[in-house]
Amino acid sequence: MGKKLIITEKPSVAMEFSKALKINTTRKNGYLESENWIITWCVGHLVTMSYPEKYDEKLKFWRLDTLPFIPKKWKYEIIPAVENQFNIVKGLLQREDVEVIYNAGDSGREGEYIQRLVFMMAQPNQKAEIKRVWIDSQTEEEIKRGIDEAKAESEYDSLSDSAYLRAKEDYLIGINFSRMLSIIYGRRLAKEINEEKASISVGRVMTCVLGMIVEREREIRNFVKVPFYKINGDFTKFGAEWKVTETSSVYQTPKLYNDNGFKKKEDAENFIKSLEGKEAVAEEVKKSKQKENAPLLFNLAEIQNECTKRFKIKPDETLEIIQNLYEKKLVTYPRTDARVLSTAVSKVINQNLNGIASGYKDEEVQGYIKQMKEEKFSTNLVKTKYVNDSKITDHYAIIPTGKGYENLNSLPDLKKEVYKVIVKRFLAIFYPPAEFNKMSITVNVGGEKFYANTKVCTKQGYLTVLKKSTNDEQNVENIDVKKGEKLDVKEYTIKESETTPPSRYNSGSIILAMENAGKLIEDEELREQIKGAGIGTSATRAEIIKKLEKIKYIQINTKTQIITPTQKGEYIYDIVKMSMPDMLNPKLTASWEKGLDMVAKKEIKGDIFMQKLENYINSKFDKLVIRR
């Protein structure tokens, strides 16, 4: 009987596969072997794309007449530092006694690419059947399911095509445009930043993100604060704020700064005088009840943003922590864009809940579980907004598996805290909605309108788990006002306000802005509605930020995580804006990402994407080199 070979992404994962399959393996050099199974591993990338000089030695020198460089046949090479492991994997792939090869790389585009490069370079035994293992967590059940349900490798060919194209696109844009801009503008840059020589590094995603950061900084720098004056009315039972309407004496006059403020203080003072002695009447009193459901679950961008806010850590640190929790079987796959669950998972969600109830020794969480049981909260999620198969591509949202608790105690506190944040977001979706009493009052003072809005939480619902301040300053229960009632006026006051500049990005909010193609949308529900093709992918965004910081184009404050561009970063931005401004356009960058996605979904052929890419690069060179 022939052997079955599994290739995992790293040694620790190979051990988990061995445990899950309950096979008695012997540790060999770079792999594990039993009677029927062989399990080996990559260690990150084993194969890489060759630099231009491997095609032609003359290309080592950066010259305009050798650009753009677009190979007809691509060259790849083994990375010297991991050549030993590559040779071990190659030897195993070529073994005559191997009948089935399981590609058990990381279940994502990049994981597919790492393994496909190895297969391409190693030329596996042609008689062996190749299958793809695709899993959502590292629990024993999920690993076994992944092996049992492994599909033919060819089913993932379009994902592989998209992965190869992503690498080629980044290579071609990075090498060609970095060389071109360095040749044309390098000396000028070196002079500006007072260095002997300087090269310019550009990238499809990296340059676009640098643009977002520089543009935001300049907006703040050029911002001029403008004071304006609001009018408040104190009507004994409540306070209200004036807002201009068509019946107002100052409607559409130049005295107004905006619809609730005056440009000059004296105009505001005169306006208050004009109200003296006028009767105040409650023109409208509306009472309503509002329900608010728990937010959707975490995808990687959302948890990265949350951890930056809460723990002041960078996105790459958050990813590292969640990757570790995933490897320790505690949570599901981290590199996901989805914020919902699949129908299949929702049907067995009680397994996760029961696991948390019996295994997670956290007093606060056990209190929530107890409440869920006592109050008989429904765990049937199928018809809720938390389950939506159409919003899942490769993986569902990040949730606790309800397993792996034997690994939890040995973890450092920060990892435990991040785990708890994921657990609480998960438990919240089973809680009823929070309920509010809302009241809005319109006061008419001689045609001038004042507005008061209050909102008070009457039932905590999911807010029991995700505590946040829910009450406005005024308590709706204490305001007893009827429509048409005449009100006593205590006083009118002027409140000075001023316009505020936009906020700088922090290392978490920039990830959200990247996910939404350059828009930083604070409102969580709205973010979910408009989400389309973002800049970069959940797997790469943190790395982009890390790279920009490493090459000193941006700096990140370690305490606040606020991002600012460096002087060098601003010069690079100016060079790109002057020479090829569309590289700074998030919509263009997002459209390339969308194209890769379409290749993965078999909506367009890979060679069409490649043709568009080549045309784009050639047209840029034609314009720039001629313009010089």
C-alpha cells in the first residue's frame, strides 16, 4: 500500500496534524513518518521570483533604456536560507511510494502560492493524486474533516492563478517604477533629505497607503480653525439647541456659519435679544422605542482596529497574537474578511458555546453563559444577520472554537485579553437587542426652533456583554412635556464652538480605511454596507504598514499608535504625485485587487489580467520617459 504525504505550512502545524490523525510517527530529518503517512512542512516561502539580473546580468545596473522589464518566461529560484528544507520536501514529493499528496498549506491565497511554487519547482511523482486541505481551525475535528473532504488540487487552480498574478503584479510595479523614479528623481531626493544617494521604493498598495497618510497630514496642517457661536435654550424641564429653519428670521443670511451657529458673537447676542419676551411652546413631542442588535463578529481588520484602540498595539502584533491563538486551537482562522458565519457552522454553534461553558475558567464570561442558560436565549442564528453564506469567500468570521483551553493558562496576559475580546463579541450575538426609549422635542419661540433629543437604555440586552455608556445626559423619564404646552424660559446662552481638523490615522484605523478602499468610515453598520474591494488583503495590510515604517516613510507613536509621515515619506509622495498620480488613487489600487478576486472566482481569465497590467506599465513608461 502506498503512502500519503501531507505538506503543512510549518513544523508546529505538522505536529497538530499528526496528533489529530492519531498516527504514531517517527521524527526524521525535516519530516515525520509512520507506516502509512508522511508529514512534512514548508517554513514560510521556500521559493521566490528571480531578480532581473538572473535574466540578464546587465539588468543589475539601473538604466532607463532597459526598462520596463517584463519577462516573457518567468524565473524562480530556491531561497538559499531554506534550501535544505526544500530539498527534503522535494525528495518526499518525488518518492515512488507516495500515492496521495495533501497540500495542507495555510488556507488562503498566499498559502496556496507558497505550496504551488514548491510543487512547480519540485516536480512531484506524476502518479500521485494531489488534494487540497482547506480548514477553518486547527482543532482535531476540523483537521480530520479537512483531510476527509479534501478536494482535487485542480479545484483551486483559479485561486493559484490569482496568487501568481498578485506576485507578478507587485514585482513588476515595484521593480519597474522604483527603478524608473530612482533614476529620474533619486539625486533630487538625496539632496532634499541630505543623504549621499537615495532610492525610491514604490509599491502597488504601499504607495497608495502612504498617499492616504500624507494627504491626511497636509489636511490637518493646512486646517484653519474657525470659531462659530451656537445658541442654547434652557426651558426649565430640559435644555435644547437652536437650529435654523425656513421660519427663522436669519434663514439664508450671511450671518450664519452653518445651520446651528453664527459667524460673529455679536450677531448671536443680538439674536438672543430678539427672543426676549417671546412665548416658548412645545410644538412637537415624539416618543419612540428603538432596538439595537449586537454588532457583527470580528474579521481581521475589525479586531486589529479594536486591539489598537484597546491595547495600543500595531496591526501586525494583533495578527501575530490571533495567529498564535489559532495555532493553539482557541480561535478560528484569522486572515478573513467575513464578519458572519456560514449556515453550516451556525447549525453546530452549540458545540462552541458548550466548549466555552465547560472549559473557559473566566468568571465574567461564565456569568454571561449562566445568564444565557437561565434566560433561555436562542442559539438558532440561521435567520439572523450573523449568518450569510453570500458574504463569505474563503473563511467565516473569527470566533472562539470552544477548545484548546489546555493551552490558555500558559499564554501571556495580552493574548488572554485579546482572546476574551473575541469571546465577548461572539457571546453578544446570542443576547437580545438593547432597547431604548427615545424622545425628540421641538420648541417654537416666535418662529425660531429649538431641538432636544434624548435616548435612555431601558433594557441592556447585548450591552450586558459589550458594556458602553448608553444614556444621554438628560433622563427621558424626568421630562414630562405635552404637545402645545407653554414652557418657562430660564435663559438663552451662547456656546462658542470651533471647526475641528480631521483626525490622524492610527495603526488600527488605517487598516479599516484600507479595507474600505481609502475611506475611514467610523460607523460600523455603514462600513459593513459599503464594503467592496479594499486596498491589499486581510493577510497583507499589517505587513504594508510595517514596511512603510521600516523604510522610514511613516512613523508610528508607540504610546498612541498615531501615524504621521516622515519628511522622506512626504518627498516620495510629491515625486509620485508629480510623475504618476494615479498610483496614489485608492480606487485604482482597489480595482486591481478586484481584478485578482475576479480571476480567483473564474470571472475573468488570468491572461486578460496580465495583458491589462502590461499595458498599464508600458503606457506609464511611454508618458514619463517621453515627458523628460
